[in-house]
Amino acid sequence: MPDIAIVGSGPAGYYAAEAAQKRWGDAARIDIIDRLPVPYGLIRSGVAPDHQSIKAVSRRYETTALSGDIRFCGNIEIGRDITIADLTACYDAVVLATGAPSDRPLALPGDTSGNVFGSAAFVGWYNGHPDFALLDPDLSSGTAVVIGMGNVALDVARILAKTRDEFAGSDIVGHAFDRLSTSALDRIVILGRRGPHQIMMTPKELGELGHLARAIPRVDPDDLPPLADDAALEPGIRKSVTQLRAFAQNHDREEPGRVPIDFVFYAAPHAIVAGEDGTIAAIDVEQTRMVDGAPVGTGIVRRIPAALLVSCIGYRTAPIPDVPFDDRAGRFANVDGFIQPGLYCVGWARRGPSGTIGTNRPDGYAVIERIATDLESGDWPARSGRAGFDALVQARGLDTVSFDDWKRIETAETGRARTDSPREKFVVVGDMIAARS
Ligand code: NAP
């Protein structure tokens, strides 16, 4: 029976563990290793804090975590504490489920200006990821520009627009709750380089913008293609475009105290303009026109004042030393999850940042089937197994956090929650570790 290491405890990691447990039963030894002392990856620190029903999928991962011979080994960073060569010498198969935690760079003149963030950092800030707890965005005035027409852009715009009361029931962390509650941003712009028919936003998430207490989503009717053209769209995107058409009814609506969320189409980011203090003051955008589905610049540039910019243009996997990397695609170089003998990848680390959480389930099952086929058909050199890994951990003085430890951390987070919130997350690794005892 195989010893399997899964690196990363987000959806892709837990679905792969579930698949391995189903494939080999309780005899397989499965270790899920994470650099943080807490599990669930993107469910904890990517899914929006006001989408608790989506986050509830972690209960399924807990069932997996508590079944068979599956361990959680938190607080171990592969590539720093333990190398890939160490891991592949121990385990029959190593599965990288490390997701895509880094922002695709905007790569614009002026992109190092103050109050300019990528979505990994900004979402990590309001979700309490320890890497971004100190981000300190300034929300004290002016316009927030959100670049991108995907669901992450929608999450960011919605979170920026919500009132204090609208965070009831969410697990937004205290530092973000306080800052957002006193936000004085007076406009939010969502910027797309293509048109309404090319958005990546899903209808349910788009519809949420229409039900916010103080925000008015607005679309310029002149940007909408003729209604008859919607018939050729896939049903999902057609519903989203129908939603945009409803927002066009608001296009000239202004109400005191309410914050417009303006969709600006056919506008490619061109340059970020900083003020004298080095903080963003505006973004220059170049008007585009569509040629064969691609945005082509027209040379017409206009300036949109901006006090905050969050770029939501996609993510990249973080490279790990000695693991082949496809730099253009921003993920591990692989064929159907196979990287090299003994080393595999799954989820966003395999295919890039696309699909829903559920998309990772068939991914996990497919890579485990591939591993089973490889183990059954090839030479299977003797490895030191889980015992070898434990010996390494001990020899290097590493302090692993177990699933039982995590449950104690979780109890502490639940115990310190605000009224109307399920938990107050620890945002410092040392505080997480201290809370396990
Ligand atoms: P996404 O859906 O791929 O959207 C990225 C957006 O960025 C696109 O509109 C893209 O425009 C734009 N973009 C890329 N490069 C750009 C550039 N250089 N300048 C201007 N715009 C640029 O990515 P995402 O929003 O990060 O979402 C990632 C995945 O997570 C998706 O599968 C998404 O559905 C999922 N997600 C789901 C939920 C949910 O279900 N509630 C929430 C969050 C995320 P072009 O199309 O023109 O390239």
C-alpha cells in the first residue's frame, strides 16, 4: 500500500486525499503537508468571507481528514524546510496541490505606486492570510479601480461596497472589518479590456451587486451589444449579460450617500499615475475595439482618477526549487498531472486558475488513478515512507501542527469571534501555533 504526500491542504489537496483513500482504503498512508499551521487553503483565505455557504465545503474536507490513515502536517514549507528530493525519497508519490497563490503581474508603468495591490494580496488581507495581514490599504476617499471582469473582481468590488451591517454572518477578519466599516470611497470602477459578451463573471455572483444596501451597479447602455446578439451566447454568460442589461437601467442614477459601481468596458490599462506622495492618483486606460475576439488598442487614452487599485487579472503557481515550471502558463510543467516519476500535480497547480471549487474533485480522482496505474505498472523502488519523513522532521527540529492541533486552533478562533461572526481568525502564524495548546 502506498505512502502518499500531498503538498497543499486546499480543495485540490483534500479531493486528492479523498480519492486516494477511496482507491486504496485505510491501508494507504496519506500525509497532507501545508506551510501554514491551518488547513483548507483557498477555502479559508480565498473564498469571500461573506460566502459562508461556499466555505461550508470544508466540512467535507474534515470528514476526509478524519477518515482512514490521513494526517495533516501543518507548518512545514516544502522547498524551505524539506526539499522535493527529500519528499520523493520518502513517499511513493508526491502530489503538488499548492494552488496559484501569486498575482499575475500587471506590468504597467507606475505599478509600484502606493495603494496598488494584486488580488492575492488584497483578498488575503480581508481574509486574514498571514502573508498579507499588514497590507494596510487606504480606503479614506476617492475612487477604487478594480481591474478584471472575473469573479475575483466581483468579490473585491462587493467587499469594498458593503456596509458594516452587511458583514453580519461573515468571517471577515477584524482589521478589515474595521477599515471597511469606515471606508469613504465614493466610487468603484470595474475595468475590462473587452466587452460585455467577454466577461468571466457568473450570473449569481454578478446578481449580488444588485442587492447591496448602498451601492448602485451601473453599465453604460452604449457599451451593450444589440440584444439579438445575446442569443448566440452560452446560457451562463447570457444570464450574466442579462444582468448587465438590468444594471444599464441605472446608468445615470445618482443618490446621495450611495456608491456607484461603474462597469467600464473596452478599456485596457495603460499606465498608473502617481501623485507627489507616490500613491496612485489615476489610471490611464486605452480605448480598445474588438478584432476577432481580441482587444486591440485604438490609441485613444483617457484618465480615470483613482485612489486605490486592485488588479484581479489571474494568478500564478509559486515555483518550488527543482520542480519543472511552465513560466508562460504560470504553473508546474506537467502532462495530465504527471511531472516526473514519483511527482504529480493537481488543481490550479496543474491546470492554472480556472473553474469552480468542484472542478478540483475530478482532477483529484484523475491524478490518483494515474498514480495507481504508474505504481502498478512500473518499478516501485523501496522508499523510507512516512517513517522516513517523520525522521527528517525530527532531525531538522521542525514543529508540525496536526489535525487535532488545528481543531484546538479552530475552537480558539470560534471562541474569540465577534457577535454575528462564526470565527475571528488568527492572522499571525505564531498566534496560530500558540493557540493549539
Ligand atoms: P478570471 O475569471 O480568469 O478573470 C480574469 C479577468 O482579468 C478577465 O476578465 C481578464 O480579461 C482580465 N485580465 C487578464 N489580464 C489582464 C490585463 N493584463 N489587463 C486587463 N485585464 C486583464 O480570473 P479570476 O477572477 O481571478 O478568477 C479565478 C477563478 O476563480 C475563476 O475560475 C473564477 O470563476 C473562480 N472564482 C469563483 C468565485 C465564485 O464562484 N464565487 C469567486 C472567485 C473566483 P480577458 O478575458 O480580456 O483576458
